[in-house]
Amino acid sequence: MCLPGSLLAGAAPGAAGMGPVLLCTLLLGLGLVCAAPPGHEVTFLPGLAKQPAFRHFSGYLCAGPGKHLHYWFVEAQSDPQNSPLVLWLNGGPGCSSMEGFLKEHGPFLIQPDGVTLKYNDYAWNKIANMLYLESPAGVGFSYSDDKKYATNDTEVARNNYLALKDFLRLFPEYSKNDLFLTGESYGGVYIPTLAEWVMQDPSLNLKGIAVGNGLSSYEINDNSLVYFAYYHGLLGTELWKDLQAFCCSQEKCNFHDSSNLNCTLKMEEMIQIVEESGLNIYNLYAPCDGGVPGSLRYEGDYLITHDLGNSFIRMPMRFSWRQNLFRMPVARNKVRMDPPCTNSTAPSTYLNSREVRKALHIAPEAPEWQVCSFEVNRGYKRLYMQMNDQYLKLLGATKYRILVYNGDVDMACNFLGDEWFVDSLCQKVQVARRPWLYTEGGENQIGGFVKEFTNLAFLTVKGAGHMVPTDRPLAAFTMFTRFIKNEPY
């Protein structure tokens, strides 16, 4: 049964869900034990040669009436009681945070056989308690009782807040730890909108947020991608000249939603090159898993689509065949959405095995695990076109640390756009843009570049794509450590 959401319906952000935590605090004060739920602890995880020394838990959190969000929580490898609590959300919208767990910075990394796990030398739970949440309902193992998965930015922010409160009801021993909200890609919307709720709740000890390769502004992301593509050698001189002629005037370009038909036609050429030609949009210099895609591909009974639709969403020529696909009566159960040029076979094989589902306490009602939910993505309503207001609220409080970081060869949410977005916040520069260093093999290496403002940093990770910890695990771990510990980059 999922009760907290029904009890909290209509509650203000600062008031929601405080009862159980306060009750637990009272019980602790009386010397009564109120700790992690034993039924959620993972006592044996298939695929590991040796079970971990740290504790980890998997189960469901209540995110409103009838909404059950799956979580996997791993305690810090040393001194969890005094280590911060870090929430992680992958993006999409509609993609699973198990991708972040098993392929980016979780303690166990899935191997290509889909059976074996190996320990991650650069796991983020080496210094933090990590809470991976599959959100919204319909993503991964998360589900709702009514199986209706249409949602929007505002509802997801509230549901994530309720899930976080429910986590702290189940794990009250972490309620006073420093709290950080982190995420990737469409997490650029999830995290700041969730932070609006969390910062109004005095019972939560929010210290800051970090967003990796985040979608912060559709307009800036679109406009910057054209420059990124041209200066990385993708477009050619003639197309670039035409884009300048038809999409720009008075030294200002609008590639995002121009009403000029000639601009739209040239943008169609640009989009075809960048997003549909077979280049890896998540890492320009990485191969495309599965090779150059055709227009349609089937795996068994599933039709595979690759679009997550975060760029050029207003372009009228975009995704026409996909729009027809949305209307197909079989689409609900027979379409699988995989991020382009990625291979989700190994995590899908692992997480859908009967033994793993049992070990992780996955509910019988939970769907088959997929890396991204076509249904959630299709029914998702985007309410925010930019995140300026949310960032300015956080910065206005003058007590939260913010890190915006980007792998510099990602095209899905490119570094130039996020740098422009951060600059648009008009904060006072504290440290001019400079290289930042990390140590590898006993030698200092340039990890990328960083620009620091008051309570805000923009940082690039050299040679990394959209999933920074996958491509540059040591550099990413160094960056994360300095952010969490408030050390100079």
C-alpha cells in the first residue's frame, strides 16, 4: 500500500511528509531503534564474485497515491553515517537511473555478457551514500497502480520530492546528513525543479546540486549545437554559409524556431547530419553501437526507435515518421526506445533475470525493465523551456553549491550551450576560466576547463561524451569529490 502521497495531497512543499520522520526522530530520542528496512536489504546480488562489504538496499518508495518508484541505495564504502546523501536521476524524459548505476558511477559495472558485475574503482559511493531513483512511474521497475503514465515536469518534481521524503521515512538515520541532488541530461530539468521543493523544506539539509550534460534551455541548446557541429567539421562551408544567410540577422542567429522557410530547410539538412546520419550524438568521437541505423529496425517483437526528442522539438519537419508511429495501435506494447548508438542489451539481460529481480525485491506488478520507456516519453508534457528561474532561486538563497558539468564531445546537450546558459545567469565571476587538473598514473593531466562564480561552477571534462563517468571515470570521480567536499577544482 502507498499511503504518504494520499495523506499529502495538496500539501505545501515545506509541510509535506514531515510526520513520519519526526516520529522516527522521537523514537530515536527515546532509545528505540528506527533504521533501514530489513526487507529492502540486498543480501546476495547475482553476478558478483564477492559480495560487498558495504550495505545496499532496493525496493519501492511512495511518490503519491498509487505511485511506486523503484530505488537502489548503496551506502558509502566508509563512514556512511557521516557521509553525504546524494540522489541521482538519469534523464530522457523516461530513462532509467539504473543506467547511471550499472554503466556510469555505481559500485558494480555490468559486463558485456549481461551476467557478470565488476567492482568500479571510481564508484561515487566511495565517498557518498548514493540513492538511485527510477523516475517517473513507468520507467524501469517503477509503476503505478492505474498503469497510466502520462505526466509532466511539475508532477514529476513533486513525485520525486515525495519519494525522497519516503526514503528518509524508511532511512531516518540519513535525515540530517548533507543532501545533494544530482542528475544528467533531462536531469537538467528534473534536478532544479526538484530543488525548488527541497529548498523549501527545512527538515532537509540541502547543500547543493550538480547537473551533467543537462538540458537547461531548449533555445540555447539548439543554437549552440549548430556552432558546435560546424566547428567540429560536420557541416561544411556551403551549408554553414546558407545557415548564416537564412537564420541570422544583425549578428544574431535563431536556429531554434525561425519562421524563415529557407532556414527551416537548411536546418533539416543540419539535423540529418548531426542526429540521423549515424554519428554518435552522445559522443562524437565514439563508434555508433549497432552501426549506422536504418529508418526502422526490429528486435523480436519490438520495433526499435532511438529518438528522445530533446533537440529542435519545434522544427516542423522533425520526426514525421515517428509521429505516425505514435498513432499505431500496436505502439503501446511493441515499441522499445533505446538511446541512439548505445547498447542496452547487457543491463536489460541482467535486470530482467528472475534471480536479479528477486534479489532487488522487484514487485511482480513491475514491468519488464527497459533502459527508456517509450510510453513515458511519448506521454510526457514539457512545461519548462528553460531553467533560469530555478537556478536564480537557488543562487538567491546564497547557501547552495551548484555544479554544471559537461563532457565536451557530447552533441545531445553540448558544452557550449550549457556554458552560454551559465553565463546568462549573470553571476559574479570569482575565478576566470582555466584548466583543471587530476592525477592519473602519478602524473597531472588536464581534466578540462572550469569557470567559477559565486556558489556556481561550470566545468568541462575533456574527451567525455554525454555519460561523463563512463568515458572518463577517474576525471569524473575527481570532479565529484571536489564538488562534494567543497574543494577547489
